[in-house]
Amino acid sequence: MPDTPTPPPSLFRSFRHRNFRLFFSGQLVSLLGTWMQSVAQAWLVYRLTHSAVLLGVTGFIGQIPGFFVAPIGGIIADRHRRHRIVIVTQTCAMVLALVLAALTLTHVVQVWHILVLSGLLGVVNAFDIPARQSFIADIVGPHDRTNAIALNSSMVTGSRIIGPAIGGVLVALVGEGWCFMLNSISYIAVIAGLLAMILPPHTRVRQTASPLEQMREGFRFASDTLPVRSLLILLGIVSLAGMPYAVLMPIFAEEVLHGSSQTMGILMSMAGAGALLGAVSLALRRELRGLGQWIAVSAATFGIFLIAFSLSRAVWLSAILLIPVGFSMQLQMSGTNTLLQAMVPNRLRGRLMSVFVMMFLGMAPVGSLLAGGLAKLVGAPMTVALGGVACLVGAGLFWRKLPALRAQAAVVLSERELELQATLESDLPNHQPPL
């Protein structure tokens, strides 16, 4: 993909923005709890049912709202104050975690409770993610946007290293309920950080188009802009076919590798370690040039190492193979996010991020449901291997289109650069340096 002017390289240059520092530190604490709950919830479902199908159903219900509700979330993110939206969604997520903790600690929890709460959390995330991803761009400005997205991804994946490991240990020591309780408490950090931010007054833009027309406008941009459409299709393929490996992790931990919840925590942490390396690699990049090639290669290597992981029957080898799995997955996802944010007009940012959510989180539950059913028929290893093959095919198709995508992306990025210069000139009297 083509190049755009960037500031001098620095891994932590986004930290010069006070609001980003508050956002980052609060999210870091909260996400540790989120990954602890992810491990504990998967283990609780499997302990109660020993069903690969219900593991897939749980993943499906928890993420499918991202496909249907995210477009509405994108419109709201473009119409209203994103800061306030994120505070509300994080508070709702805290309450849902607290309810799950209470049900589990009082020993009345049933699978249908988990399914209902997972579905409600999926609805919350469908509003939260478009607003939160757009809000990151708001608090750092255009020149630090790529670095902020990569650092945010580093934070998410860094928490994947520690959170699942802690969650696996806590499940073994004190049970799943305390993981849910700690997750609920962890939301206090991110809410406090959001409330402590100092933001400019919100200027509400008068809306002349209806919500439905605005939704169509966002979809039209994603569909008519070839580089954007191609990136989203590849992301959807990887999410549908490759991402469900994580849903099947309890089966790999117990039945394939003959381990326990701690084994699952170790496996997920190794994938998180690889993902952290991928996010840091993106944060160190100085330009957008070549990022499309990185995305294609990452999708291919993700597929290759998924196939290798499916063939392993040793814990140590499976753990090692999950490092490049996590690295490739994160680089492809974060690289796609970065290019999309660079090519979208600011007025459409929330809506394009909602399409991103549809492809990334919306396709994953369909894949989880299919993977759960397929794993019952042919086994978890074969299911993961077939997903890896599909990722390789998608990467190959994207690679063939890459020359044409580069040319069209250059035009789109030039348009965004002209818009940015016009915006900076109009806002010059009110410009303030980062704090």
C-alpha cells in the first residue's frame, strides 16, 4: 500500500497525549479481567456440558450481535459524543460481568444464563467497538493514529498473555466465579480513566440524512472502494475460518493434549505473546508502504501455522506453534484496521468501523458455530486444519489483487491528505498541542 507522511518514528509517541495515556492505562487493567473471564467462561461451559457444539454456540451468541447491531452502533458513533458512548458501554459490561459472577458464586449458574449474558455482552460490544476505535483517532489526531491503533492492539494482546494464564490458575484454585468478579471490578479502572479526560467541547453536527441513509452511505463507501472492500473480505475469511480455533481450545487442552484449565491458559497466553509481537512490529512501522503485502503474508502464515498446530500432540510444541499463530493473526487484523482508518473520511469513521466489526467479530461467531458442529463430526484438529486451508486460499486471492489495490489506495489516501490539510487550516486558531 502507498506511503503517507508520518512523524519521526517512536514506539510510544502516542503517549504524549494525556487522554491517550488515561485511556491506555484504564483499558490495560480492564482487558486483563476480560481475558480472565474469557478463559473461565469457556471452561465453565465445557465443565457443565462437555460439548463442543455448546462451546461453538456460546461463541456464536456472544459475537453474532456484532454482525447485526454494529451498523447501528456505527451510526450512533458518528452522530453522538463517542466519549460518552464508551463510558455507557463499559458500565454495562461491568454490570453483566457482576451478574455472571453472582450466579456462579452462588452455584445456581446454568448454561442458558451464560448464553443470555454472552448475547447481551455481544450487543454492548456492537455499540462499544465502533465508538471506541473511532474515539482513539479522536484523542491522538491523524499523525499519531497509526501508532495509537498499534499500541492499543499491543495492550489488547499483551493482556492476552497475562489474563488467560491468571484465569487458568484461578479457575483451578478458586473456580470460575472469582474470575468473573475480578473482571467486573477491573472495569472501574477504564471508567475512571474516561471520566478523568479533558476533552474539547462537543460540536454537534446537524444531521440532514436519516439513520438508514447514513447506514447506506457507510456500506456504499466500503463496497465501492476496492482496497477497503478487499481488506474487509480477507478479514471476514480469516475470522470465519481461522479464528474459531480459540473456541475449540478447551477440547485441545483436555482431549487432544490431555491437560487441564491451566494448559488452556498457557496455550492462550502463548498465542497472546505472539500477538503482542505482531502489534509491536506494527507500532514500530514508519509508513504505510508495504502494509498490504504484510497483511497478505500474515493471512497465509496464520493458515500455515494453524495447520501445524492441528497436527501437534505435544503441549510444548502446540504452545510454540501458537506464537506465530498469534503474531500473524494480530498483524493481519491490526494492519487492516490501520489501513481502513487511513482511508476513511472522518465523518464515516464510526460507520466503517462498524463494518470492520461485522467482518472481524461478526463472522467469527458464524465460524464458531460451524466449527463446533464440524468438530463433533470430524474432530477439533481436522476442523482447525480446514480453517487454515481456507485462510491460505483467501491470502492467495488477495495477493493476486495487490497491484491494483495499491494503485487505487494511493488515490484514496491522497484524497484523505487533502481533507486533512483543509481541516487543519480551518481549525488553526483553535489548535492545541497534545498534553
